[in-house]
Amino acid sequence: MNWIWEGIQQAFQLIRTVDPEVLQITLLSLKISGIATLLSLLIGLPLGTLLAFGRFRTRKFWISLINTGMALPPVVVGLTVSIFLWRSGPLGDLRLMYTPTAIIIAQIIIAAPVVTGLTSSSLQQLDPRMHFQLMGLGASRIQSVIMLWREARLPLLAALMAGFGSVISEVGASMMVGGNLKDTTRVLTTAIVLENSKGHFGIAIALSIILLGLAYLVNLFLTVVQQQSSSNN
């Protein structure tokens, strides 16, 4: 079991010396997951608001579909995106397969239902009379929505954290559509799988520690923002 301790030592060694390859993989992971989370937020926030306050016949169907999407297996997402982006697929001419863009697309499909579902759930917990009160005070529809988002900002930040967590730790879809290419699409999760398959358990442990540390720091920042918002209420 000495390799476990060696892996921990190697992790701190890689961090201390700022290993160029590890730094590149870490920054690429943060970039891809950050963009995917941001775009998922831009999709999920308005869509979740529509599902929370909209009154249309198929509303329950769409809510159940989003809730199902929150548990969507990443490998299924990877397979679906691969079919569309493959050279012979409908979007093959775009040549996005095995690129960071392909990984971002897959991660959006994974994170968007999470953000949408949690946004809808958060807004539905607000007092239903609040929306009508805002409209009665002369607020426009957009102003009312912004005020409701502000009122539910704590659970909405939790939705953001959940969305980021679902993609930063994802490996199946990233491997399938990204190909784990060095200096191009190799992120922390796919690098861990590669090193593990090669029997380099020390490096795999080191990269795992870096991944956990990265996820913790991002969520720590969002938690501090969330708690400051809570204390300002």
C-alpha cells in the first residue's frame, strides 16, 4: 500500500513544482466545465422559470422529462453526441468530434437538466402570491422574474454548484466525444482513467487529489457567495 502514500506525495510534488502538463490539463478541465456550466445556467435558468410559473397543458410532461434528465447516464449522452458529430453523422461536416467543443456540448446536455430542474423546484417553493403582488405593484414581467430570482438566489446558487459538480467529475461522455487527446481534449477525469489503465496508480492518485481540490475550491467560492447572500437577508 506504499503507492497510496507515494501518490499523495507525488500530488503535492506536482502542485509544488507546477508541472506544465498537469497545469495544462487542470486549466483545460476548468475551462471546459466552466463554459459548460455557464451555458447550462443560461439555458436552465429561464427554462426552469418557465416550468415553475408557466401554465400550459404539457407542463407536467416537461417537468417529468427534465427530472429524468437529471439522472441521465453520461455514457448515453456521449453515445448520442457521438452519433450526431461523427463524420457520417448529421453534424459531421462541422468536424467537432474529438475537440473541446464536443466535450462542452456533452457536458451541457448533462448539466442543463440539473440546473433546470433545481431552478424550477426552487422557484415553486416561493410564495405563489409574490408574483401577483409584484405585477400589482407595476413591475413588468422581466422585472418580476428578476425579483423572484433574487428572492430564490440561495437555492439557485445551489443549482449552479450541482451543475458544475455534475460536469467537473464526468468522465464517460468526455472520453467518448473528446478522445482523451494529449494537449487537446485530455481533462483531469480522462487523464486519471488513462494513468490507471497504464498501472500508474501514483499519478492517478495525484491527479485525483488535484481534481478534488479544484472542485472544492470552486464550490468553496460559490458557498462563500451563497452564505454572504444569506447573511444579507
